[in-house]
Amino acid sequence: MKINVGFLFLMGFVIGIIASYFFGKKTILRKYIQLLEKTDFQTKKIIENAEKKGESIKKKKMLQAKEKFIELKSKHEKDVHLREKRIIDTENKTKEKENRLSREIEIYFKRNNRLETQINDYEKKYKILKNQQEEFKKMHIKQVEILEKISNYTSEEAKNELIDNFKNEAKIKAQSYVQNIIEESQLTAKMEAKKIVVQAIQRIGTEQSVENAVSVFNIESDDVKGRIIGREGRNIRALEKATGVEIIVDDTPEAILLSCFNPIRREVARLSLHKLVIDGRIHPARIEEIVEKTKKQIEEEIVEIGKKNIIDLGLHGIHPELIRMIGRMKYRSSYGQNLLQHSREVAHLSGILASELGLNAKLAKRAGLLHDIGKVPESESELPHAILGMQWAEKYGENMEICNAIGSHHDEIEMKVLISPIVQVSDSISGARPGVRRNSFESYSKRLKNLEDIAFSFYGVNKAFAIQAGRELRVLVESNKIDDKKAFQLSCDITEKIKNEMTYPGQIKVTVIRETRAVQIAR
């Protein structure tokens, strides 16, 4: 009985478990079914909303498509309208051109017909004229034959005589015509020529220096000479050794001579002596110290002189080595003419001439100032000074035009730029003035004598005078041998002979004077 109750209890428990399982499963299934129903409802709602939204988008897109279509259609219609308008305009223009061409063709045919008519008329007139010319020739031949019989001259003889008469008359008229042209050109060019001639070719009066190899050092008394000589001559030997200058102490009162070919060395010796005499301490060690200081002072002074001259001429950008060479020119002379003064003068004249000719005045000034730098080498050179100066200018970065002007101012190389002849002319003007260079006077007087001799070599010349430093030749002729027209021809002939036979700076004016005098004496 107990067993059955336990079994029943166990069976009831198992059945309860199974029943509860199936009951829970049913509950779950019910909930799942409810969830599915709910999800299905939401899905339907989403689908409905999506269909509504899609319908709205579809309507909107269709509306946009219609608007785009209408816009494209309108644009297409406008393009079509514009094309049609262009076509119509082109057609109109073509029609106008056709009409114009038709009118022109019509006018051309009319002109052509008129021209043909004129050609025919001219041909008829030409035939008539030709016949008349032939008749005229026959008549002319007959008249010539009659004239030859009357005058006893053949046509050739009469023609030659007439030509000779015409030649003489034409020559006189030509000379008068040439003279009038020259006078007219001189009047029109007077103002411009005055600027160039007065400012450039005139004989400029500047200082002269005598080139020599001796400087004089003045002293207060002859007692100083003994101190300069020193014991057994040691001071003077030390001074000569330090400066490279020969010091001559002789009987000349209150003066000591300094002899050396190099002017810079002479200047160093002169300044050193001056300092030693003022200081009073004269001995070999002190001499060497003073000489070294003086050399440095001279070098500084050379640079300052170069800078000052560059500033005075309004130049800039010149290499320091070229500035130093410009300063060294102060202590160098050429044929008695100070080289720096000469170079400044050439620079000034070159600037004036370049300005008057419309060229670069600063470039010409620069070339004029540097044209003789080859004359101040620190060591001897076998090259001509113009070529040496050109090489230095190239080395220190000067313009090629300036280099050519420096190298060609004595015709060592070909002139390739316009400022080269300007520098050459300015150099001649500065250096060829009477008295400016020591050897000029003899050649100058000889040149004037040659000028007068050329004038006397012509027929009818009574007197001849070379005046204005050889820049003018005045010729007095005999009035009974030379008339006014021949006087002009004589001036041309003398000028031509001077050009061919003489070498001279600048220009020479030839003035022929013909004078007639009537003299009576009242008694």
C-alpha cells in the first residue's frame, strides 16, 4: 500500500512537471503569437508609410522633371531662334555683298569701256603726233643746213662752242650756289657750333708744370745740412737707402736737391726731410720710421685725391685700384703737363662733346678720366700705355665702351664705339695747345710756318697770316688778279691742300680777303 502511494506521488509529481512544462510552453507560444501579430501590424504600418512617402517623392520628381523639361525646351527654342537670326543676318550680308559686287562689276565694265575708248583716242593722237615729229625733224634738218650755210659753222662746231660757254657759266653759278649753301648752313648751325667750339675746341688756359727729375727742399739755414748728412754721412745714406732718392747737398744756399725719376719717391723724401727737420731727431732708426710713416701717408693721400676727383666729376662705382691709379696721376707729368690735370681736362671736354652730340656724358667723362691710367704703372711695362690702361680697365670691371675708348685713343686698336673718337679729340685738344707741353712750341711754330707756305703756293696771294694759335689762316689776295668768285674757290682749294698735306688738332678756318683801294691826293 505504501509502495503504491509513493509511486502515485512520484507519478503525480512527474505528471505535474510535464503539465507545467506544456502549460509554460503554451504561454510562451501565446506570447510569441501576440508578438508576431504586433510585428506584422508595425510592418504593415511601415509599408504604408513607405508607400505614401514614395508616392510623395515620385510626384515631386515628376514635377522637377517637368520643370527641367520646360527649361530645356525654352533654352532650345532660344538657341534655335538665335541660330535662325544669325542665318538671316548672314543671308542679308551675303545679299548686300552680292549687290555691291554687282554694282562694282557694272562700274568696272563701264570704266573698261571708257578706257578702251580713251586708248583708241590716244593711239590716233600718237600716230598724228608721230607724223608731226617726223615732219618737224625734216624741217629741223633743213633749217640746220640753211643755218650752217649762212654762219659757215657746222652743227658740231656750234654745239661745242655753245657747250663751252654753258660750262663756264654753269661753273660760276655753281660756285655761287655752293657759297650760298655754305653760308646758309653756317647761319643755321651757328648756335650749336658755338656751344661745341667755345666749350670744347677753344684753347683752355690751365696751369703748366715743368717735367723734371729734381725737387728742391728749402731749409732755414745751412746748419741743418750738417745734421742731415750726419756723422760720416750715415744719415744721408740711410735716407737715400730708405727713399731711393739721391740727395744732393752742395753749396746752394738754404736748399737741398732731391733727384729721382719717380715723383712719388721724391715727394716721400721731401716730406720725410721736412718732418725730420721739424722734429730735430735725425738718425738712421728715426729716418726709417719717418719714411715708412710718410709712405703710408702718401698712399692714403693718393686714395683721397682719387676719390676727390671722382666726386668732383660726378662719377661713382670705380674700382678702388683704379681710384688709386687716378690719385697717382698727381705725381706724374707727361711732356711737362700734369697728368691728373690733363685727365680731368679730357674728362670735362669729353662730357661736353658727348652731351652736345646727344651721347652719354657720364660714360664719356669716365673714359676721359681713365684714358691715361696706363702711364702710372708701379713696375715698368713694354706695352703701350693705351693698351695697358685698357687691360687694367677690363680687369677691374669697366664697361667695354670705356675699355675701347682707352685702348684706341692713340689708334693702337680699332674704334668701335662713338665715345672713342670723342676721347681722342679731347686728348688732342688738351695736349696740343701751344705751351702746354714742353716740346710743343717748336712743332707749333713749324706748323704755323707750313700753314703760311701753303697759302703762298697759290697764284694771286699777297700776304698770309696764321693767327689764333694756328686755328685760322688769313689770306690777302691781289684784287686785280683774283675776283670775288675766284676768292671763294681759292679758300676751298687752300682748305683742301691743308687737309691733304698737314696734321693738326681741331680745325683750321681759312679766310680769304680781297680788298680794292682807290687813292687820290688833294693838292
